[in-house]
Amino acid sequence: MSAAALRFSLDPMPGQKSWTEIPFGGGRETKRNDLPWDIAKAVEISGTGIRIQGQIDRVDVNKDEGLAIAYDYKLSKGASLDDLKSGRQVQIPIYLAALEQLFLPSFDLGGGGYYTLRGKGARLNQGLYRAAFADCTHITSHISKFDDVEWQRIRRDVATRVWEFIDGMRGGHFRVKPSLGKHTCKFCDYSAVCRYDAYRISRKKN
Ligand code: SF4
């Protein structure tokens, strides 16, 4: 899938270089010697001290402008802006934190988002991108481009939300409380073994 996406006919950025499936934050070993950063280097959610590790589906850099962008491949649509802002989906903010800590100051961040593999619409219109680099990022949707003040504010809010999750876990709070109620559970793979039963809970309330 990653290799197929590299052949899509998007206009490449000047001096573009792309990598796929790049680990970060330690925890993985690889024999690849073409990677853009030290995969063992620690990465944390900005301002929380919480270390994270994972793998980014794709990173493009524009060498001429000194710009880096992260993508998560999706067969169809990615998470909504509301999901990103509310901290229900933290993958893109985590990718951005990784790029920031592994690439700066050599590269500026253009943003990050979903790279849609199927369908005929725009492939890159969902995510958190900086309006200042719209010429390089191919993002046409207004709702996915932010001025730098708003872009940083959203990322800070998500970091605060993640911190609340971790703080709750450390405090032993494991309440079963899906963020959008039954809507969240609709496509969940674990509903058969989950102790959340909206009907049972509402019966108890009556
Ligand atoms: S079924 Fe359970 S685990 Fe799945 S989303 Fe709902 S509450 Fe969460």
C-alpha cells in the first residue's frame, strides 16, 4: 500500500524526498539504512514528559524550503477535525510531535494529515496543516489549514487532553465512558467482551 501511494500523480514539492513506514521513539529494530532520523531517539508528547513510540506511514520533505510533512494512509476518510481537536484521535498530533522533536531545527513543519488512497477526490484534505505553507502542502480545504497561533493552540489542547487521560489512568480511573456514547461503540471490535452496556446503565438510572 505504501509503495503504491508513492506512485500517485501529485505534484511533487521542489526537492522532495519521501520515506514510508518510519519507526520513531525506540522499541523497534530495523536493518534499513535510509531512514531520516535516529529511530532509537526518545519522543514525548510535548509538555507532558510522556514518551511515545510508533511508526509514521509517510514523511515528505521539501529540501528547498526546509519543510517536513507527515501522513497517515487511509483507504477512505480519516478522522474528522472535531475528532482531532477533541483528542479522540491523537495519531496526527503524535506524528507532529515526533517530527518536531526529530527534525527541528533542520526542517520546519508544514503539518500532518491523512493521505486517502481510494476514491477520486482530493487525497490530502484532512488533517492539521499550517496555512503559511499551503503552497507546498497541496491542501485546498480551508478547514484543515490554520494560522500558526491556532495550529499551536490545537496541538497544546490535544497534549492537555492526553495528559488528562494519563493522569486519570495513574489515578486508577478506568470508567467505561465512550466519548460519543453508543456511536463510538458502533464499529468497535471489542463490544462482545466490553462491560459497557448502555441499556443496562440507563435501566439502572430509571
Ligand atoms: S464497546 Fe466498549 S470498548 Fe468498544 S468503544 Fe464501546 S465502550 Fe469502548
